[in-house]
Amino acid sequence: MNRSFLKIITVIAFLLPLTACMKVITQQGNVLKPEKIAEIHVGDSRFQVESLIGTPVLKDTLHPNRVIYVEDYNNPDTGEKYRHRVEIFYDESGRVKDIQRFGFNAGNAASE
């Protein structure tokens, strides 16, 4: 009994470090799909925007009418990396005044 327990512990000790070698896909921030970003228009309410793409990652206390959505994606298996950013400026009544998009492909409807 004692010998088999020692074998099990030895096998676990050798296999445990292998689990730390897995590559992890990293997605941080909001998920910013170009088709959803394209649905945001000047005049939309803050509620409509947040219902469509979620809560912004950054709310600037010095500029309360500006919010920033950021998406960072890194896939170590394919080498695919990208960063999307959307800045939305609201007027005093909480309606979209301006939208700035960064990092979207030129072919997307949401690109600048």
C-alpha cells in the first residue's frame, strides 16, 4: 500500500508541471464586434449604446461625457493580436455627439 501511494505521488509530481505549459488565449476589455459598433449613431442615448456593446472599460471623471471601450486580443497559438478602441462623446443630454473608432479594418463598416 505504501509503495503504490508513493508511485501515485511521483506520477502526479511529474505531470503537474505540464499543466502550466498550456498557452492561454487572452481577451481583455470589451468584445467589440464591428457590426455592433456600426449600429451606434449620433443621437443614440447612453442607454442604447450600453445595451448594444456593454459597459465601457474607462469612464473619465474629468470628462464625464466621454467613455472608452477597449478590446485587446492575443492568441499565442496563431500569433493573432489586435487592439480595438472606441471613444464615444455624449452631449449634455446623454446622447451620442461623436464616435471615434481605432483599430478596425478598412473593410468594416465601423472603421474610420
